[in-house]
Amino acid sequence: MSASPRGIEIVPSVLPADFARLGEECQALEAAGADRIQWDVMDGQFVPNITIGPDVIAAIRPLVSVPFEAHLMVNDPDHMLGRWVDAGCEVIIVHAESTVHLHKSLTAVSDLGARAAVAINPSTPVDAIRHILDLVDMVLVMTINPGFGGQSYLPSMEPKLRELRQLVLDEALDIDIEVDGGVNTSTIADVAAAGANVLVSGSALFRYEEGLAFGIADLRSRAEAADRR
Ligand code: DX5
């Protein structure tokens, strides 16, 4: 698998962060070298968990300059797309399974001036998004069933990753391939070798005894080494 021309990015998920000190945690992630911060937005319907709303993100926005992405694990995202952009998210990730008119939802994200991205759950095939790849800047391939951090990585997603990577190459698409779920020191090399260049890590990153900066650097170096395989 050829290396991604866009390079490796490490995107921490704040789901495992100390929600009593969320501002400080985001400042620490920025200082530690995060390329972007992922906000896991959950509505208790699309996934069996509820997390944060746009007002929380807006409150944190002025504390850091690192880009934000909103991973919308919510049903019917269209009516609130503008709220996530107004809160300061540069990237809006819409799940293919969460909206009847995915083409319309992704177009609405771009019309709002944000970078549109699409996420697919483990059971969703690449074919489900084949006809909207021209609308997105990134595809997020979930390697767990969304809703909670700390789950085990699904290696069965690697053929899907390779299929998506080949499709991106065949159609000469300039898009990122992101992976989220169970990315850690044991799995990140396989994820990068299979074609992902944007790696989300939550629980594994926050578990590093050496701290966030070491963790981000360690994950990045492991992914870059595998990306050259
Ligand atoms: C789960 C979220 C993930 C999670 C991070 O639904 O999408 O971003 O918080 O997963 P881990 O902890 O496996 O890195």
C-alpha cells in the first residue's frame, strides 16, 4: 500500500479526558502536539451514550488554536450542522447511517464553510459512500462500534481500509482516511499500513505514563514507520 501523500496526523479524542477540566485538557493536547482535537458528539439514540453539545465546544474554542472536528454520532444531524460550525469546528463528520439524504447533509456542511467528512460504522461497506466521495475531504472508518472509548480494535476492518485506499488511489481523490477506535501501540502500524493517514486515539493516548506529548510522538512515529512499508 503506497504512503498517503497527505502525511500522518494524530487526532486525540477528548472522550477519556477529565470533563471537570476540559479546557485545561485541550490546552494540554495542543501543547502535546495534537494535529486536531476530536469531539465525540453522542445523542443517546444513534449510539447508547450522551456526551456534549455545541455550547461546550464553543466555551473551549477560545482557549486553543488547534483545529476541532465534530464526530457526529447523532440521528438526523442536518438541523444542527450550523451549530457545530458556529461553535468552532473546522471539520464536521457525518455518519452515513445517520441521515437519509447523505449527499444533502455533506453538501450543507461544505456550504457552511466547513470541511465535510463521512464516517462509516463497521457493518457499512465502502460502496455505501462511493457516490459521495467527491463531496468529502475525509472518510472516517470506524474500527469499533461507536458509543464508548476503550473498546477492542476490529482487525476485520483492515480489508475495508485497503479497499477504500485503493478506490482513493484509482480515482485520484485528494482525501484523508481516518480511523477511530482501539488505535494503540499494538494496532496503529496495521492501521497505517492498511491505508489510514489520520489516526484518532483516546484511551490509549491518555494511558501513556510518559504523558501526552510522548504518546502523540510515539503514535506518530509508529504510524509513519508503517506508512513507509
Ligand atoms: C467512540 C469514539 C472514539 C473513542 C476513542 O465512539 O468515536 O473516538 O472515544 O476510542 P478509543 O478510546 O478506542 O481510542
